[in-house]
Amino acid sequence: MVSSENRFCPRCGRKVEVISVSIGPDGEERLRCSNCGAFVDEREGDEGFKDALLSGEEQPAFSDESIVIPTYDKVVVAGYRPEIMNLIVNHMTQKNIAREVIPCENGEELIMKLVEDLNNTNGSRINLAILDVPMPYLNGINAAIGIRAIEKSYPDHTKIPILFLTHKPIDDTFKKVIKYLSPAKYAGLGPSESPKDVAPRLARVISLLSQEAW
């Protein structure tokens, strides 16, 4: 989620808003620049962080308008009310993050779309799932567990990365779930559910998806 605290980004050379994301199999929380995607919290082994921090040199900001090749072929998105779903679909297509975005009202519909996709031998496959956690019939966590269970029936299938993009705060239990469902990550949408407040957060998180290594 976007933090209320600004941090200095060594790549941008200025203070920026930051986004909290979970990375790695343990769901470690780290802070990324909302402008260029660089990590802005120092960790042991982060080469060049101190040098860049001390140099203060201005660096060109990352622009998601420069993305030419879509990062994902097909993305399935589930559990969001229509106005938020439209924001996600529009951001991903307009910024050329995905060739195709498949909206689903709930986890049950997502599972049906996944099975249909896995049984389709022609064309591209779903290679990212974006899920809210609260949703009717089958919530996001159970839907993700269902995805992993179904994938076991397709031994040649590569696991679909899962992004929990949700207002639900992350806690120790949720971190364990994310680790169990790996490759999976978390990005918070903050406490407000107003489309006006959510829109800039969505734009930043979705732009960062183009740089993610699952």
C-alpha cells in the first residue's frame, strides 16, 4: 500500500511516496518507490544503495508509458466491484501491462475460467491472477488454494503467480498463506474504498507489475 511516509529514492534522487509490497517465499515486506519501482529500504546485500543514496545524483524517473511489450499475456482479475474492476482493467490495458484481462465477479467464476484456459491447447495461457480477498461464494484465499489444487492435475503447467491486491491488511497468518501459495505476493490498497482514493494506488501498483520477477 502507499505509505503516508515519504522516503528518499536514490534512483529518482528525491523524496517519493512508497508502496509496501511482500516479496520472496517468506512474504517479507519491503518498500518500493511509487515512481520508479526501486527499493527504498536498505537491506544487507543491496549493492549500490549507500553509494546512490550519498551521491544525491538526479536519476531519470521510470515511465510506464515506455513499456512496449506486454509483461503478461492473459491476466485474470477477480472479486472487485465494477468501478474498481474497470480501473484495474483500464490501467493494465492502457499501460500495455497485459494483452488480455479477464474480469471475474468472484472466486467461483475465476476457477471456471482457469479450468477452461488450462484445457485450451491453442493460444496463450493465463500467467497472472489478481485477487481481492473478500468476495462472494469463494473468497480470494480459498480461490487461490483452488488454483494451486487444480494446477496439480496439469504437471506440465507452470504455476500462475498470484497477487493479492486488497484492502485487507497483511498479518502473520496472511504471510503464511502467501508463502504456502508461492509464487504469490501482496499489495495493499489502503483503508479507503473510494475509487478516487484507490485509483492512484492502483496505477502505481500495476505499473510496478511490469518489473516484478516472480
